[in-house]
Amino acid sequence: MSAKVCTQCGGQNIQQDLHFCLEQQICIDCGCVVEEGSFQNDASRIYAPHQSITLPQQYRQRNNFHGYVSKARKAGAKKVEEISAMLRVTSQAMVDEAKALYLRAYDLPTLNRTRREKKNVLPGCCVYIVCRQHDWPITVSVLWDLIQCRDSVFYSVYKVILTDLNIIITAPDIEEVIPSVIKKCDFNFQLDDEQMKTITRIVCLAKNTWISCGRRYDPIIIAVVFLVWKASDYAKRKKTSIPSFYRQKKSGPQVVALVRSRVNELEDILIKLASEIPWVQPGEVNKQNVVCYISDILQYEKTLLDGKDIFSDDSDVESEEEEREQKDKFLPPGMKNRKPTSDVRDDNETSSDISVQVSYSTELGENDIPDSEMHKYIRTSQEVKMVEEVMKRDENKIETENPGKRKDSSSSCNPHKRKRSDVENLDKTESD
Amino acid sequence: MDGTPFRQDQPQGQVQPQFGVTYTTQLPPSQFLPPPPPASEPMLQTMPTSELQNQPVSGTLVPDMTTVRTQMHYQPGQQQQDKANSQNKSQEHSQPGSGLTPGFSNTPGGPHSHSHSSSGATSSLYPATPAPMTPMTPATPAEGSGIVPQLQNIVSTVNLGCKLDLKKIALHARNAEYNPKRFAAVIMRIRDPRTTALIFSSGKMVCTGAKSEDQSRLAARKYARVVQKLGFPAKFLDFKIQNMVGSCDVKFPIRLEGLVLTHSQFSSYEPELFPGLIYRMVKPRIVLLIFVSGKVVLTGAKVREEIYEAFETIYPILKGFRKTS
């Protein structure tokens, strides 16, 4: 603040004061208003671009209005309560925790100045995080259905909250979420305890054979329920299709396709295991009747997974290689069709190994790019004239169609969007 | 514990919302209620308690200054590694708060020489950012994983040192796009090296898509020369590599659930949101995307040695999660 002199008493004891939201320079000695409404930047009140605040907000901050909560935050806190009620979170402590997390996340720079879609997702995200912190077996898909959001938007907000607020969340195990997924799917039949145990065991089998790793839980659980349901009354249900079994209008055809894919993978695994049962004839088991062997497979699951002969002695010693081969016979689906590479070195020889001669000086010269290549990237004067004519024609066309419309001075300099293929085609035509 | 998601003592007839239903729709309570969540302890971590106490909240480990990476003299072509390096490395791994990922010791080999001073004749299996005009042939390490991550993308920036008229550049250059309504920069592409550049009116430029440091520099020089040819007094100032991305394949499946349990402070695994595990290594400061198929993507490096070092650090950990639990 530059030294000022009071015009009335000549004193230099001038201080800054707020009259409501208006800044005034006041002489302490005589009380005269020396200056008001200054537009000079004060270093103590320079905000970063993302922290720009309104005058009412400034006033509240300076007068220590800590308890003030804006309308948007109140609406968000209310939404947190509603989502908690829908998830039947009866613990008030958890609801308060979710609200506090919401208010903290709301102030994050990346979330504060963002589009409405992300802000609408924020309360659901906070409730999910608090539920997971208390080890609730809840899946993200439950929140997607509740708050009707896209998974990409949810993921972006979720990632920001975890990284910026340093929160560690572990995903639930697939076995924990089986009941909530079944409830969410709302099947038109009841499952008894025995069937639930079978479903849990097959889900564990899917986990051990790499089917569930890195994948969404819902399609796998629905696929297992389908197989168990089919096995419970095979004669009547052997021809039931997956879309008729699982009808969820909101999920769409993508989920049905995923369920079908998981059913195929599970059937392949079950066929592989059932084929190793000694009393099963080769070729007896196929995709249609494999569900009938589920009880046998689960009874001898450990032995079948290990690949050992059921009637062999434990004293048989296997080499390390054989043991590894047995354990690796079930691979993640993404690894099954992989082409074997003979030499590690073959993978290393890529374009990054090509030697390149490059200059390190700050001055540019003709050595940086040869003339033979340069002319590919620079238009001739004739081409420039043609482009200018096209641009003028487009502008005149826009003016005649919309005479009142403001002339767009920032129009693209390209008649059409250029792609890499266009650059390559140019080279071909010039070489011809 | 703190509340159950589904309460069986809800009186019949009281309407309760169900999943997949909006706020206004009310449905009767379901007969089938899952059991309440276990009132057991939260998910246990297998990290030793002493290390847990020493370490702050996730991903914010303060690097131990005794293990600061000293300047190493690399000479391309050297293949043998000093055995003392591996012994020193195993000692450093056992120190808590060393900045490396915890829970692992006795790393078999690896191109690290943290304890050596800058004057020592340290050897490395991986060539450093090479001197100008040298061929790039990374040597396969004699010990360690035997796998070399390949660089897939390099992002670099350079200052051309003058203000630019983007409309003029877009008009006179064949390989340029400029749509200021969408983005305030010219997007230019060249064939060799196959890269893309963003050229801003301030004279700053970003070059992406190169597979090596030299290719990135060469591409940036080509773009700058094109701009100079269009009539601007462009120079080549403050070239800097901002990010390097590498990838490799360990060729065995990885148990991501086990990895996230033992390294929860560094890992994030949400299979419903993303199929891979995101591992934020503290030293070197690299982010790894680890997939169940064994593919690993490493990003966030400023020099290629960081990528190699990060992979050599993570490889023994991944081998530990190869078998079924």
C-alpha cells in the first residue's frame, strides 16, 4: 500500500477498513475517508484462478462466518442423507462421516469448478467410500443404479477424491457381495441355503481359475446363479436362454453379453474339471450337460484343481516344473490365445532402438529437416490461394444464410479436418 | 458394528426403497435379506506393524536420504554387475521407510547402486540417456528379471522463443489443424518420427508420440524448423522431456487381489471401475498399471532409468503373486 496523506489533517496514519463490502482508506486521527473503492491488487487477497470468490464470500471469510453453508452444499448434504437412507445406513455416525467427506471433497479445486454432472455424482461417491471404509459388502454398480450416472463420470470423481484426500479403499471380495448382487438382480425365484452355498463355492472356483480377476462382479455372479438354477431342475430348464433368465431393462444388452461370455468361460472350466473325474467317460461332458456334474466337481474340487490323480498316493513326488504346469493350466482368458515368443530379445528390438542423429544446438538449420521432407509440410503459394478462396467462400455463405450472425473471426484455417492419413496420402500423390 | 445395510426387524408394510429404483418409487421390503456385514476387524494388512507405524498415509513416503540415488556413470555396453551392488541393495531394502516398496528384501540383482558415490566406477546394465548421436541398444541384464520395458511414448516440451501467428501457420502448413473454438493451439503432425505437436501462440510447443529421447528431440527440431520456414524467428530453447511411458510383459498371470492386500498403501484396485491395479511407487516416483495377464505399463518417468528401476523393483513382488492363493 503506498504511503498516503490525509487531505484534512495531513496525518499519515491511514488504514484500510471495510464498510460492509466496500473497501475504504480511513485516517485514524480524524476519521476522514481518504479513498474508497480502490481497484489496486492487494497481494494478501490474490486468489488463484480456481479460487476466485464472490464479494459476499469475501465478506463472510473476513468476518469469520465459519458456520455458513451455501445452498449448493446444503442440497448436496441432503442428497447424502437420501442416498444413505436408500442404502439403509442407519448409523448416524456413518451419515455424518459421509456428509463431512462430501463437504471436504466439494472444496477440492478439481471438483469445485466442474460440470454439474460430476457434482451430482459426488454425494453418491462419498457414501460409497464411507460404506467401504466400514467394510460394507457394497458394489459400485449399486450406486450407479441409485444415482443414475455413467461409470466413467463416477470413476473420475472417485479417483480425484481418493488421490487428493489420501484415502485408501480396498475393493470388496467377490464372495462378500454375492447376496447384494442377487438381491439387486431381483430374480423371480428363491434360492435356498444349499443353492447359496453352491453359488459361493463356484464363485470361489471362478476366482481360483482367474475368471473373476480384473472383471466386474455382477456378470460373473449372475452367470453362476444361472448355472446353479439350471442344475437344480435340469430336465425343465436345460433349454432356457440367458436373456430369458436375466431380464433387467435398465442394464441393457451389454450386461447380457457379458453374462453370456462368463457362462461360456465357466462352462469351459467345468468341462475341463469334469473330464478329469475318473468315472466320467471321455466326450461324455459337453456344454449342455456339464451343470449336472457340478456337485461332483465341487466335492473333489481341490484334487481336480491340483491335477493329481484321485487314486494316487501322496508319496508321488512331482518336479517343480510339473507342479508349475499343473497350477498354470488355468490361465486368465486374456492369456490363452497369446502367441509364444521364442526369444526375449525379439521383443526388445523396437523402433526405440533405431539410432537417430540429432543436433543439440539452440539454432535451427537445414540439417534438422531435409528439403525433400520439408516441402511435404509447407503449402505452395497456389495452394495457399486456393485455401484462402475456399475460406472466403465459406464466410460469405455463412453471412448470406445468417445475415445477423456475428462474423466468426476464429474460423478454422482448414477446409476440412486433417488426419494423419491425409498427410500420408499427400506423400503418395507427390511421389507419383 | 456401525449399522447394517439391511435390517430384518423392519416392520412389515413399511415401505422401503430398493436398488435400481428412484427416490419417488416405494416398494415393500424384500423377504430375502443378506446377512449383515461381519463385525470383525477391518481388512488386515500383512505389512509389519513397525513399518506401518513408520509410514505416513498412502503414497506419501518421505524418501530416506541415506538411500538417495547418487549420480551414476553409465557406459553403454557394460553387461556385468557388481555383486556388491546386490548385497548393498538387499541391505537397503530391509531399512524401513527407505522409500522403496516395503515387505521385500534380498532382491536378486538389479541395476541399482545406491550406496556408491558419484566418483565410484558404478556399472549399470541399462544405458542411461545416451550421449548425442549414439545408437540405442539396451543390453539384456545378466541378472534380474531378464525383461526390458519398452518405451511407448515420450512427451516433451520446447520453447521456440517467439510469438506465433497460429492462423498463418495453419494456412501455410499442410500438416496442421487449427480450431480455436475447440483448442487454442495448432495441431501439427509429421511422418518421421511419427509424432504430433501442439504449438501455442506463446511460442511453446508440446511434442508427443516419439519412442525414444532422441526421436522426440529430432521431431521437436523438425517442427521448429517448419515454423521457422514459415517466417518466424524460431529457436530451440529449453527442450525437456516431461513424461515417458513404457510397457512390458512378465509372461505369467498375477493375483491382483493378493497384491492389493499386501501393498494397500501403494495400490488401488477396483475391478468394477478399471481392470488393472494402479501401483504408485514412491521411489522412483512411477505409476504402474498392472494387469492380470501379466502386462505392466509404467508411466511418470523423466528418464528411462526410472522405468527400468521401477520394473526391477516390482518384478520380484509380482513373482510372489504368481501362484494361486
